[in-house]
Amino acid sequence: MSPPPPAADTIIDPVATAYQPSLPESHRSVGVPGGVGQFWRKLGAFAGPGYLVAVGYMDPGNWATDIAGGSAFGYTLLSVILFSNLMAMLLQSLAARLGIVTGLDLAQACRQHYSRPVRIFLWLMCEMAIVACDLAEVIGTAIALQLLFGIPLVLGICITAADVLLILMLHQRGFRQLEAFVVALLIVIAICFAIELVFSQPDMAAVAKGFIPTAQIATNPAMLYIAIGILGATVMPHNLYLHSSLVQTRRFDRTRGGIREAIRFATIDSTVALGFAFFINAAILILAASAFHANGRTDVADIHQAYDLLTPVLGAAGASALFATALLASGQNSTVTATLAGQIVMEGFVDFKVSPWVRRLATRLMAIVPAVIVAILYGQSGTTTLLIFSQVILSLQLPFAVVPLVRFTSNSKLMGSFVNTAWIKAIAWGVSAIIIILNLKLLSEFV
């Protein structure tokens, strides 16, 4: 007969480990109100990490696939955006659960449970993903600077190196200030697209129909390719590492009841934030469908084209400027989260610590160099191709983050009574299989 579960007020220590906590300068730095009957105050205390994670689901790498999908096929692929976001909500909730229950981020869990060759391989794969993500941010920000201010692409790419100073300033002000900055930029993006949707006047009946899956997505090769691209660009592998660490910035009671409550609020935070990301991605596709597809322009496939056509097609002054402003905010937001993810991954996998500004500069230079070379040799078309290639690199790494996450959260020895239930486990493995199969297909199509 199994022993009864511990009482709600029993102290539950994190998994025994010699590792330093993730983001030690921010670990348990945000207080959580105690007592009962303080739902909204507690939710406010836990709100933040989900929004830092959500920016990865609306970074410049997502824009090209959403624009191409809306322009070519109207509202049909909205169901793909909805489905991919639901999968992301599940995986991010598992990442939060892992960090809250064990006190380990996903990288530290891999380091503790895998052999040295395996964890070195996983670390290198994750570093590739972070550089690929940073590459998309560099290109997206440079394109936004070119569209808004006429700055040449090469110069714009070089200017992005200066955001190291922005990261340092935000770190020094405290973690809540960092979260506030990210949320502020998310609000800017949302406002820009809300205004764009008013300008474009989409067919709301067609929009609603677009959220219903259709067999045509699987039978039309061109549509399937873009659909897989949307899926591949949505679920970002480094976000799983990031979220499992960010939830540990909250100072909650490590009792059974306190942990259960922390999981609940962290899940609400990430789900609401990803709902926000869903609105942004859906808005991009709806804008492309209503502005381009409805007017016979089914060939719009990149950010520059969209910018050039928005104002004349919609007949609204400033439509293109709003679009570019949202793109600039998106690139800057993703910069912040890529920096944090890089620090977490490097320290978690190999216990190698460097100053945040050194880490940020090194990662950014690895993204700037290829972007500058391509911009010089091939110009605008080359940077668009490189932007798409960065999403393929992310897709290649995704299975190496998803599988360990589902495996760890389904391990009763590691998670105790907070282990995944049978139905969550079944859904999580099913989602993992779908993501892996579709991303492998995307990779084979690209090759």
C-alpha cells in the first residue's frame, strides 16, 4: 500500500543538486503575497515570465510565414496558427511545471540526467537555435530600420550590436523592470495591428471560417509547406529552457500547496500571454489576407513587399509605418529573451559563466557576421532567404528540447506527486510526435 501524499503545508525541497540556481541575480527575487483570498494579487506577482516567453512566438521569423500564408491562401491557415498555439501552451506549461517543482531549469535537468557526450550535443544544438533566433531578430530589426528611417541594411545590421547596452541597463534595474519593458513593447505591437485591422476591414465571417481546419491544408502541397512553416516558426525550442528558469524568479512557499498554487498561476500567466501572441500572429495573417489576397495579390511573400503595398492597397496613410513600427518592437523584444535564454543554456548545460554583456555580444556577433555577408552579396532577397533559413535551423533543434521536457515531467521519481497525469502524458507525447514529424518534413522540403 503506497504512503499517503504529504500534507499541503509540508515543505518540499527542490531536487538535490550542486548547481547554482538559474539566473542567480534574479532567483526568487520577486515576492508573492501569502495567505488565502488574494487571487488577483498573487496572479499579478506571477505575471511576467509568460510574456517574456510569448515574444518568441511573434518574432520576425514568424512574420514571413504569416504574410505568405495570408497572401496566398486568405484566411484558411488561421486554423494552423490556432493549433500551433494550443500546442505551445501545453509545452510551456510543462516547462513551468518542471522549473517550479524541481528547482531545475530544462538545461540543468539534462545535465543531471544525461551523459556528458549527450548533454554537450544538446548544448551545441541549443546554441545553434539561439544564434538562429538571434539571426532572425537582427534581420527583422535591420529591415524595420530600413523601412522607417531609410538606413541601409548592412548599417542597420551593425547597429543592432548596440542593444547590448539596452540589455545591461534593463538587467541593472531589476527583473520586474525587464518584464515591464517587454510588456510595453508587446502593447505597442498589439495597438499597431489593431489599427491595421480596422484599416483593412477583414471579412469576419471568413475569418471565423478560417479557424476551422480543412483537408485542403494537407492535400495542397503549397499550402502544406506554408502550414508547416507556421508550425515550425511558432514553437521555439529555447523558450522551453527559458520558461523553466524564469518561473524560479518568484519567491513562493515550497510547500505542497504553495507549489500547486505556483503551477496554477504560472500556467495562467503563460496561457494568457500566448493568447496574446496568438492574436498578433493571427492579425498578421488576417491583415495579409484582407489587404493582399482579397485584392488579387497572392504573391506577397516577404516583409518588404508587405510594407510597400499596405498604404496604397488599404488607402490609409501610415499603414506601412505602423507595420514597420510593430516589426521594430518585435525585433527588440526578442533580443531580450534570446539573451536570457543564452545565459540559462550555457550555465545549465556546462556550468560556464560569463558576464551578460560578453554573452550577448558573442551571440550577436555570430548572427551579425553572416547577415552582413549575405546583405552585401545578395541584398534584400538574400536577407529574406536567410530569415527563412533561420526558422529551418530552429525546426532542426526543436525535438532535442521537446522530448527531454516531456520525459522529465513524466518521470515520477523527479516530479513526485506533480508528475504528468496519464492523459497529459498522452497528449504531450502526441504533440511531440506531430511537431517532430512536421518539422522533419519541413526540413526535407527545404533541402
